[in-house]
Amino acid sequence: MEKIKILGIGIDNVTLEEAVEYSRKRISSGWITKVYTPNSEMLVETVRDRSFEELLMAGDLLLPDGVGLLKGARFYKKRFKEKVAGVDYAYALLKMAKEEGLKVFLLGGKEEVVELAAERVERDHPGVLAGFHDGYFGPEGEDLVIRKIKASGADILLVALGMKKQERFIGDHLERCGVKLGVGVGGTVDILAGTVMRAPEFFIRNGLEWLYRLMKQPGRFIRMLDLPRFIFLC
Ligand code: UDP
């Protein structure tokens, strides 16, 4: 697959459909696959933290999650086929899991939120859910969570622990979890649960999802300064 290098990180130039097909093939051939969904904030973080850069570079599939990346690519005279949002990929994986008879484990989010997300996954994709666990466990809870995932017999692990924590969990523990595919999916559990709404179509179509998010969560303002920083770095 073609990669577009942004701030030194090769991001896969794939459509959502291609990403899902690749995942399907990797699972059926038994490869363990790490999928990350970098946005511009994450790429700026790789400049600040080299260990995070290494972690991302060790991923098998890096999806261009965010309009910032699409704009950033233009500075390198490249063009992504499309933005592949982590949440869309997660929904597509659930559908694919249903078709293929695969099991999915949800990890992350607050206890009541992941419970709600699990209920909705059960309702919309019966038989797909292998198990779930909230994302607020310390290093001492890690072993227990890993054993729970392994015992669930899941094939796919969706990890929503926030940027860095989720990639670290996948990078360090995926093999021990016994799953074939691990994905860092950010706030997807909140969207699956319905506690956070996705931006209305207008914002998505015009590349303004970030603005909608800022309106809903003004506390993210400082983090969002990474967006202009990202463009400057590109
Ligand atoms: N989260 C979690 N454990 C933590 C920190 C965050 O499970 O220690 C969850 C949080 O509840 C939310 C998701 O991770 O469901 C994404 O959080 P945030 O929006 O802060 O992440 P980012 O924008 O960095 O991906």
C-alpha cells in the first residue's frame, strides 16, 4: 500500500473500504496487526516524544484520521484518497466481524459508558461482542485486563484509552491479549454509547469536525493549538 510521509511518519493512503479489506485479509491469514488512527495532534506529539514516534512507526496500518492530515499532505505535494476516521473504521470492523463470525472486545471509556456501548453493539451486531472493560485501570490492573481479553476469545480489540495510552497498550500488550487485530480508536466508545454525538453532516463534509468538537468541548482549546502547529511543521 502506498504511504504518504508526514513529519517523517508513513501514513497509509487507503480508503475506508481498502482498510477494512486489508484487515479482513490480515485476520484470516493469522497475522497480528496493529492499527493506529493518527490525527494532526498525534503527529505533533511524535515530534515532542520520540518514543511515541517509534511506537506509531511500528504500526502495520496507519489511517489518515483528520482533515489536518489531508491538508498537511498538500505541503508534500501529495493527496490522500480520503479521510478515514477511526470511528468509521470501528463501525466498519463491527460489520465485517458480523459477516466473518469474528469477535470484538471493547476496551476504554468510563465504566457506565463502555457498558452502554457494549449494549448497543450487542443490539446492532448480535453475537459480535466478546467482552468489554472500562479504561480506568492503573498499571496494577493491566494484567487482569489482558487476561480478561485473552479469556474472552476476541479476534479484534478496540482500544479507546485516549492518545498515547491506547497506542502504548497495543504496542506493549497486543500479543499477550491473544487477538489478531488491535486498533487505537480514541473517543469511539463514547460515540458507540451515544454519550457523545458525531458532528452533523455539514461539519464533516466541510472538514470542520474539529470546530464542532471545540464548540462542544471548549476545554480542548489548548490541545487544538496543535492544529496550526502541525500545519507550520509540515
Ligand atoms: N479514556 C480512558 N482511560 C483514560 C483516559 C481516557 O478510558 O485513562 C477514554 C475516555 O473516557 C474517552 C477516550 O478515552 O472515552 C478518549 O479520550 P480523549 O478524548 O481524552 O482522547 P483523545 O482525544 O486523546 O483520543
